Amino acid sequence: MRGQIAHGRASIRAEAGASERGAGGLPLCRVILTVVIPAFNEQATIAGTIARVRGTGLASEIVVVDDASTDQTPAILSSLKASDLVVLRHENNRGKGAALRTGFQHARGDIVLVQDADAEYDPADYPRLLGPLRDGKADVVFGSRFVGGDAHRVLFYWHSVGNRVLTLASNAFTNLNLTDMECGFKVFRKDVLNRVNIEEERFGFEPEIVAKVARLDVRIFEVGVSYNGRTYAEGKKITWRDGVAALWCIFKYNVLK
């Protein structure tokens, strides 16, 4: 059965009379959120991203996977040691998908949230992303840069066109009505993640996880988020080649697998 998807916003605080139970039937005060951050050469942003995650007061555990950075990212992470921070390191650069797979394997939370290290996505959006999960309405929440009235930096036209083409192709196979399949903000109940085997090493993670989650009998929400995209001069890494690879992954995980 394909996953159901709904669009909307939800506060992390339950309204009066709403359910007091969150993921896995646990009382909200006992739900543990793990934020997984894949990082590669993010010396300019990693410390600030971790600080903003902590500033939300929502994350019980922050798992950073350093994907063999060659800049000062490892040194910065070493200087940030704290009880809520788990730092893992790949000896060789393996890609975002591999870093997330490592992070998911070490996540102890009932809910797992993917946060990019590059400061394009704002942790201030966590309450709206977590709302449907903690209200017991959703099992998976995807962010979208294309719904809602949230601020976003105006950048590359052809990137937005490519994103919409990829999302349309993904939707055609999954029968979901997502607006932003490639959005970096994704949140899962841990028991859902445990049912998914992540195979992609690099940016193919996005179409793969959407295809595999869509096959499960789970409730999917999409929530509007803000976006402060980077230019290539500022460190953006994804290229047109990743778009071509994503198209292949859409076909691979929806037709061949």
C-alpha cells in the first residue's frame, strides 16, 4: 500500500484536548529526538549549525557524521565535545547517503531528523516539522521549499526547474503528491527507518528514501520550510550530474527494485 501524504503545518505543542502521546505511543515528555547531520568540508558552518540545533531545545541527541573532511571540520567538531553530541568519522569520502546511513545506525531517538550542515535549512523550522509526528498524525514528514509563505533566498532558475522535474518523475512512480522531493529536511519515526535499507552512497539518497517509504503503509506529511540556499562560491556541492543520477535512482528504486 502506498503511503498517504498530507500538506500542512502543526505546532510542536499539542492543542488543548489533543492527544498527549507521540511517536510509538510514548508520552511527549519522553520522546527522544535525534538530529543527524552529514558533513563534508563545512568548517564555515558546522559550529553554527550545531549551536542552532541546540538552541531549539528539542534535540536530545545530535549525531554528526564527518565524511572524511579535509578542512578544519574535524578539529572544530573535536572542540565541541558535549554529552548530547556524537561525532562519527568516515576515513574515506563516501557521500551523503553513506553518511546518513551511518548516522541512522547510531541514532537512539524515537524520531530522527535530517539536518544539512551547510546552514541552508534553519533549525527554527523544527516545531512545524515535528508537529505532525508528535500529534500522532504522521510517521514521516518531508520539508518543502515550495509550499507556504516562508522566506527563501532567490538563486538558480534551472535548479528549481530540475527539482520540479525530479519531483514530478518521483511522484509519477510513487503516486505521492510531494512538491519538493529533493528537500533536505526529512523526519522519520525510528521504527520506520528501521524498515528501510539505505543503499545509495551519495545524493541518490533523496529519491531512494522517498521511493522506499512510499511502499510502506505509513502516513506522510509535507510541511513548508524556509530556505537560504548557497551559491557554488559559498560551498554548494550538488551539480547537474547529481540530477542525472537522481533520475536514474527514481527509475532504479521504483521499477527495478
